[in-house]
Amino acid sequence: MTQTDERATTIQRWLSANWDGKARCPAGHDDAWSVEDTMSFMPGLVTEETGPRIAHERGFRFVVLTCEKCGYVALLNARTLGIDA
């Protein structure tokens, strides 16, 4: 899913308030993160009487941040950032 201008603005606002200057790369680099142009998705897993199944309707969307020094990736829950779709 490619970022729209509105979505990119929402992400930047949230990052400025909650992330900038506060999140260092776990590999020891500074806080130079870039926001990827696409979002990531992880389907949910539900247990039913017939057994577990992958449930795309219960999945999670993530905003992908990448450390500009080493490529470490951080995933932020899009819903937490105010993005539902």
C-alpha cells in the first residue's frame, strides 16, 4: 500500500510528536530514520473449532521505518499512528 499525501502527513505529525529524537537504532546508531513509501501488512491468526487459520480481516498494517545507517527496520502499528486503512 503506497502512502498518500494525507497518510504521509499523519505519519510525520505522529513521528514528530512521539518518535523524533527519542528512538535510537538498536544497533547503536543515531535517530536517522526514513519512512518507507509503502506500508507492511501481517495477517492475524485465529483459532476456530476446525483449527487455526490465517485471517486477513484481523491483520495489522504497519508503517515501516528504516535506519539510514544500517537498514534496521522498525514496524509501527498504523492504527496507533491514526491510520485505519
